[in-house]
Amino acid sequence: MKVYTKRGDDGTTGLLYGGRVDKDDLRTTAYGTVDETCSALGLARAELADDPDRAHLHELVLRIQRELFVVGAQLATLSEHWDRLEIGLSRVDDGMVDAIDGLIDACVERHPLPQHFVVPGGSRAAAALDLARTVCRRAERHVVALRRGGGLPDDAPLRYLNRCADLLYVVAREVEGTHLASREDA
């Protein structure tokens, strides 16, 4: 199988379950930015990989990456084909959104949030998480534009991205907290 198909040479791309759109279409921009978020999270996960004290955060980042594939799949599908999507595999549901709330609460319980503005860069992993958070917020803005343009009949992907960015913020703060604690213990 070849990676290139040449079908996109005309400036269009294929969608899941059929249809083609321009590569700069609102839908393509939205799911492409979700993909960027997932890639930025790959940097964070790579930074967390060798630290046994943060193994739970490594697994959490991997979980978020996998869930972003679900968001991307839904966004890469024309609305008239959404009935073909499977919850948790290619379609976001309320349960996925609600689960993030619990993850945020657990992170904040382990590491209360600072009461001041945070300048990203306390550690490489936290900086990567903050980068992913800002890309996620950009994806969220693109999904808002897609919804405004009538291409998002269900707002679960939008709500997921909103919560996901919040989660990435608190996870970055937890990473910074464990980074500072480990430096103080040394």
C-alpha cells in the first residue's frame, strides 16, 4: 500500500464514510487541529515515559490521545453519516465528557491549582502539556466555527475539547508540582 494517492493533489481530502472537502474547509481545519493536539501530547508523553513516579500521568496522556482520535473521527465525518459512528470509537458522547470532569477533580485533589498566573516551562513535560492545551483551545475555536457554519449538529465534540483543555492545564500543573517536589527532595 502506498502512502500517496494523488487524489488530494486538487486541494481536496476524503472524509470518513464518504465525501470530499477542500483541505482548508472548516471541518478539515477542525479535525486537523485536533490531530495537532494529539501530536503535541505525544511530546508530553515521551517526556513522562521514563519517570515511574508519573506513570499514571503517562497513561492519562495516552488515554487523552486515544480519545482525541474519537473526536477527530467524528469531525472527519459529514453530519449525514453520523448515524454510522460508534460511541467511544468514532463518536463522542456525554459519558466521555463527564469522565473528564472526574479526571480534573482528581488532579486538583492531588495537586491544588496555583492561585497566580503560570508561565509555561516549569519542566519539559509540563511545557509540552501547555503547548498541547493551547493547540486544543485552537481546535475548540475551529469547532465553534464549524458549528456556526452548520457542520456540527451535536456539540459533544466541542464540549469534550473544552474540558480536555482544562484537563491539560491541571495535568501540567500536577507535572510541575511533582517536578518541583523531586528537585526539592534531591
